[in-house]
Amino acid sequence: MTKALSAWKGYNKNVVAEANEIKENIDKTVDMKLPSTIPVLFFTTKEEKGLEDGKNNVSFYQTQLTNHPASKVVVLQGHHYLHWTRSKEMNKEINEFTSSFSVEQ
């Protein structure tokens, strides 16, 4: 199913145009930071292998967290498409995350 969807959706002019802009988009956003008052929730997979310096995707996301007390990284077993295989766990985490802070009016 994944192969069929990827072949059907993956090779069109919009995807090609987006791929051609990757470097420019990275250059535009490399120094961007979220305001420290905004809570951030990241989902990522567990990487069995890290880089030689001990860094991995979890340590990268931890550097991107804001100072908000609700901000966190949630590590789940699975592949890149966690929302396909871990939606129940993600739903639980999202509900806990959003209930941990209130909107000031």
C-alpha cells in the first residue's frame, strides 16, 4: 500500500518542485527559533545507531525544545510514519500535552 501511494503521489510536479527547493528552505530556516513561551511537542522514533559523537534524532529534537515546562520529546518504536502505527499512543500524549497548559485570555 505504501509503495502504491508513494508511486501515485510521490512523483508529480509539486513534489519535484519541493525537492528542488530543499536547500533554499533549509538556508531560510536554519537560524529560526520558536519563542520560549510556546510549548513544543515532538514525536520521533528510537534510533538504534547514533552518530560517532553520540548525537541522534532525539538529542537533536531536545536542542529544539523551548523553555516552556510542557515542552518534551516523545520517543516511540516504529518507522517515520508513526501516525500510521502509533496513533493511539500519540493521541494520548497529545491530550496530556494540551491539558498540561491553559490558554490565557
